[in-house]
Amino acid sequence: MARPKLIVGNWKMYKTVAEAVAMAGSLKSLGLGGRAGVHVGVCPPLTCLHAVAQALRGSGIEVGSQNLHWEREGAFTGEVSAAMVKEAGATFTLVAHSERRQLFGETNATANRKVRAALAEGLSVILCVGERLEEREAGRTFEVVRDHLLGSLEGVDSAAMARVAVAYEPVWAIGTGRTATPAQAQEVHAHLRGLIQGAWGSAVAEAAVIQYGGSVKPDNVRELMAQPDIDGALVGGASLKPDSFGALVHF
Ligand code: PGA
């Protein structure tokens, strides 16, 4: 069974509502949601999520949240729940992006609570994993991504794994212009698929979508996608303009 490719734009903290709606209109008119075998999504800032979801209705492009809180509601100033992003139009969420891990105290334990809350609400999840430069240089890449993967997905059963994608994003490649080579990425993707097989079995591992992220651009996307265990891309900078995001979807 061929796995679909999954191309997702993470807009981070970029775009006003007006800019985001204009961008969504461009993506829709480019027909980016219509490519067979390629699933496409965008993660706008929360202020624009509802408007972008409305603008993309009928486009085939899904809208996701960049983060969420694990409780459904409550006295959690500044936080937004899975139910809330779903109501606003999200069908999926990122969890544990490296910027959340590095700058906002995300741990495998908090990531796990977020994954479970999102899945319980019916959302799909893109779980981000990846080593920092010093961890790679210390030869700890496999150990770090194993801890991220298994720690963040603890208690998720095989049925729910159908709604979980993994994004391998080496921290040293994010926003730096320094991409992992296709061979470096493939090596970690194969390792991740092996870990999924060990924890959830062969069928789940075979179907699991594992994206690469970190300075993916129109000129390097194709060789990354050609690797057997790379099933898509999670893209920051190059997802912010319609033309470059369009080129990525048409890798
Ligand atoms: P980048 O970001 O494509 O700008 O390197 C990737 C990400 O943070 O998901």
C-alpha cells in the first residue's frame, strides 16, 4: 500500500488575519488540495484559524492548530483547547514542535497529554521529534528521537495511530537553511518506522506517515520525497508564499 504524501505549512507567528485570508484564497485558487495522493494542510496562527478554515472550505486543504492545551476548558489563561480549535475549523494539530520544546517548556509528558486530548477530540496529530545539534554531535540522535516518539505517544493504541503522523525535524535544520541530507533524514526515518513497528506492529508502521522538516524548499523537496521512508514535509519559511508552497505540493 502506497502511503500518501503529507505536505503541511506551519505559518508560526506570521500573518495578520487579512494576510492569512489572502494567502488561503491563493492556495485555493492554485488548486493545491486537489493533487491525488498528496494531502495538504496549513497551520495558521490561532487568531486566523477560523477565517482560514472558512476561506479554504471545499478546497481539500486542511487546517491545523500549531499547539493546544490538554484540558477541555478551565482557568488556564492564554491557552486554547482541542475542542476549541476543532470548533474553529481545525482537523489536526501539531504537537511538540521544537520551538515549543525549546522556548516554551514542552516535555514528552506535556506532549503526551496534548496528543491524547487531541485524539480524544477527534483531531489528527502531527507529533514533532528531533535532536539538537549537540545531541547529534554526541551521537545521541536515535536515543533522543526514541524518547520523543515513545514518551509523547505513550498510551496511544494502534487504532488511534491511524490519526498520528510524525514529523522528524532536526533542530539544527530549522530556519537555518541547513537541511539534513536525504541520506541523513532517511536514516532517522527508518529508525522511527522501526520504533513504531516495535511498539504498535507492522501494519501500523507500514501505514505511518513520517514527514521531514527543516529548511525544506522547492529546490530540495524532490530528493527528500524520493527517500523510501520520507512521506511528506512540514515546512516553515517556504510555506509562507503561495508560489513556493505550491511548488512544494507539486514536488
Ligand atoms: P523551516 O521550519 O522550514 O523554516 O526550517 C520548519 C518547521 O519549523 O516546521
